Amino acid sequence: MNYLSVEQLSKSFGAKQVFDGLNFGIEKGEKVGLIARNGTGKSTLLRCLTGQDSPDAGIITFRNGLTLGYLAQKQNFNPELTVLETVFAGDSEQMQAIRAYELALEGSHEDETFYTALNDMERTQAWSYESNAKEILHRLGLEDMSKKMRLLSGGQQKRLSLALELLKSPDLLILDEPTNHLDLQMTEWLEDWLLNSTATLLMVTHDRFFLDNVCDTILELEDGQLFKHKGNYSYYLEKKQEREENQATVVSKAKSAMRKELEWIRRQPKARGTKAKYRVQAFEDLKETASKRLNDDEISLEINIPRMGSKVVELHKVSKGFDGKTLIKDLSYTFLRHEKVGVIGPNGTGKSTLLNLITGSLSPDKGKVVVGDTVVFGYFTQQGIQFKEGQRVIDTVKDIAEVIPLTKGQKITASQLLERFLFTKDMHYNLVDSLSGGEQRRLHLLKVLMNNPNFLILDEPTNDLDVFTLQILEEYLMDFPGVVLIVSHDRHFMDKLVDHCFVFEGEGTMRDFPGNYTQYRLRAAMEEKAKKENKRTSPVEKAVHSSGEKTKLTYAERMEFDGLDGEIDTLENKLKTLSHNLTQSNTTDELLSITEKIGEVQKELETKTQRWMYLAEFEM
């Protein structure tokens, strides 16, 4: 059953053609991911589909009676309404009953108002809606229903907007960057929710794990054309590679044929005959094909990085809190040169606080932060690029330097550097506020790197960056000679880059885990499983444990327990190496071999961890 049909859709802004003659459809139950480079029209296409913008030409047809949900990148709420009033807005009896019940909860549970509210909830069958709403709000970290909208952060407003669209349970759900401003736990919850939802989905996201796990169809918008691939993100990558290889072959053949035709054209007098005119036209067609530029644009990141001394950054018993809530408690850590650290944990547990303590934007309540003399910070913040009103793209770069030093003593002008970051010459004098969100993020990254940092701090760097820019950024960071500290909800990005993770667990506790995000989640799942198994211990086993028959470790068990930590660390490091090798594998046989080894190591790691958890019960 066809839910959406798009025919010959075109859109331009001034002289810039965003897309032209797009044709595609979405069937009931499809979960479609839309990907494209920043500034090529993803959000514009979604706005045209939802009526927020008008195409220049073309037809958009939805199935009759279809309900539509749309999560835009920017939210527009009444700042004076509370979360409660915003979530349960509307004049239906059901919405009125829910608002009255929530207000009655704040008063006495014995008065007539409370019982009237209860009866209205029952009469209008509002319980399920309210329960579902509170579950979604809880999962997205929005539990204070009395808070005014103007007091919510931009991220909280984006999450509330997402919650409202999910609550609609629409037939077709259109999401523009839904994982922005979600922490990793929220992202994983949303992934499960969408997988289990019957809603048809059209989504723009840079999260490659999300695309791979949720989507069964990929639409790629490139050079104003749309390519459709039935399959997830991994399948799309395979097909894209095949397409580019075929295109390269076609272009190569066209160039060879064009050389021969060019020789003939130059030998001939001005064409008069029909046959000659045909040859001339054929030559022009060949010329167009041969001149096609394969999509090999890449950001060149070769800015000179100063050498870092032996002392980097040291944290000595650092503590920090706000409004009586401790976020970081007695944290001591010494950063080493070249390490790459991921920072993970729920929103509000202290991740950004740690970054600001390191850079000196915040002072600790207790302890001290010591920064080495040779350390130069580069801080890529969530707030994005700061620019003056009416400022043009090239001026933001020239504000830092007209000429920028590169490696090996080379230099580059501000204009040339912009081109290397995929800002073509015709964009240099565009206003910064006219750029897309992803283009502004790319410009922000350029400005950070222009300061030649050797300690990079990246706070949610993947927000609004397209998957192509992310791949290039990953390659650069893998070879970056300094320290990299990353806060990100992008699991693929974290897994590919980090050596270990700072895990914020709340109440000031931070755990240093030796591995990437997926390895941490695997370990956490095993620990949770072990805890549940311990809780399910049979009465007989409990009796044995309490009777004194088994209350402490034997000498052999103690020796085993002491050695398990090292064995587990070794297995985790082995898993990390295998995971890295997997991304570098070139053949199917090699891929299968490494995958098989990963399975064996994971199984052994799980066995060792469960044994450690069992012995730890008697050690405590």
C-alpha cells in the first residue's frame, strides 16, 4: 500500500538548484533513511513533504486519511506554558481530564476535586494515553511537568518535540535528526521504540548504527538526484561502492573515446553534412560524460599541530557540584599523550562539567586541575559557531588568520582552507546564518582546528554533520597526534576512535572502562545478567550460603579471583584489537575469520566475567 508518492519534485534558492525532478514513493511499513551531504537539501525536502515549504515544481501525494507526524530541527513552543500544558494541550475531553487529574494530584487526595478528576479519567479512557506519555517523557529525561517551556534548554525542547510526535502514533512519521540531543541510553531506547513501532518512517540522521538497525530502505540525495537502495545502511554502502566503480569505468571509457573523437573533430572542416553533424553531437555527449566529476571531494585536515610535552593534564581529587548536587567527586586522573577517551553517561551526570573543568571554564569546588605548558586546547562545543550578525563565511576565518601554517613548513590562505573544507568559492561571501546546520558545524570545526590544538575536546561533534564528513573526520582523528576527549551519542563514532571510556554513573561517580562503547555495553549487560541470576538464587542455595558451608573463598579460589581481573582486561584488549582489525579487513574470508574470533573472545569474556561475579560474592 502506497503511503507517499513524489513525482518530478524540484526546488531551488536563487541560482542554486537544490534538487530537480525527484521521483520516489514510500510503502506502508517501510522504514526509510534519507542521507546526503550537508547543504544538499535533506531538510528542505522534508519541509516540502510536510507543507512547511513549497517546491518549485512537482506533485506530492499522500494516501487519503493518512495521519502525519513531523519532527523538525527547530521547535516553536509557547514559552509561558508548562510541560504539562504543552503535552496535554487540546480541547478534547480526554486532554481536559488529564490536565485536571495532574493538577488534582498536587492537592489533597481526599477532596471532591480529586475524585471528580478520577472519574473523568475513567470516563474518557485517558489512563493509557497519560501512562504512555509519562513513560516516553521519562525515557527522554523530561519528568518535571510543572516547568515552564522558557526554562527548558534547546535539547530538552527538542526531546519534548520528539515525545509529542511519538505520542501521536501517526501512520507516517517524518524525523529530522531525531538523535540530536539524546544521550546514548535515550538513543538506544528510541531505536527499540521505532523497531517495534508499526509506523511507517522517513528519517534524516547521521547515526550509522541507527540507520543500520532501524532502516530497511536508504534514499541517497546526491547531485540533485535520488538513489534508492532496498536494505539497511551496510547494504547501501556496498551498492554505493559498486555504483561509483561502475561510474568510474564509464567515465574512463568516455575519456578514451573522447580523445579519439577529438582527433577527428580537429581534422574536419566545419560540419555541413548530416553524418558529420551527428558525429559532432556525439562528441558533445561524450564530452559531458567524460567531464563528470566523481564524488571524491574530501576535507583536507593537515593543519600543523604543535608538539606536546610530557605533562599534559592532571586532575587531583577534583570535586564539583551545583545546587547541592554532586556531579564529580574526588576525581584523579593523569592524561597521557596520544590517548583517545570517550565520555558517556546520562544527561545531567557531569560530562560537560568535566570538559569545562579541564579547559578552565569552571573552577573545581575541591582539588585542582594542572595543565601542561605546551597544551593547546581546541574545544568544539555543542553551542556551535559564534559569529557576528551579518558576518560572512570568509570573515569568520580571517578573524583568526589570513594565512595558516600547515605541516612541513607550508602555508595556506583563508580562502584556500575554506575550499579544502568543501566551502566552494561561491560560498565564501555567503552570510554564516544562511548556511545549513551541518555547514555551520563544519565551519565551527575549521575554526577550532585553525588554532593548532594538540588537546581536542569534542562535545557532541556528530550533531548535524553528514555521514560523509563524519567518515573523513574519523580518519583524521585516528591519526591525530595529540589527545582527543569525545562526548558523543554516536556509537559508531565512539567505537571507531576511543581507547577507553569515562563512564558517568551519577552521584559524582565516574568509572574508567578499558574499551570502546560497545565493549562497555557488553560488559554492563553481563554484569546486569549476573546480578539478576544472583537474585534468582534458589532457597536451597541461599540456605547453603547462610549456613556457613560456603562463606569465604578457598586459597585456590582466591588465587583464581586475583588473576581474573588481568585475564578479563587481556580479553577486552584483544576484543578491541579484533574490532579494529574488522574495520580494516579487505576480503570476505578475512572478515569471516575475524568475526569468528570476536565471537570466541566474547564468549570467553562472558564466562570469565560471570565467574568473577560469582567469586566476588564471597570476597565481599
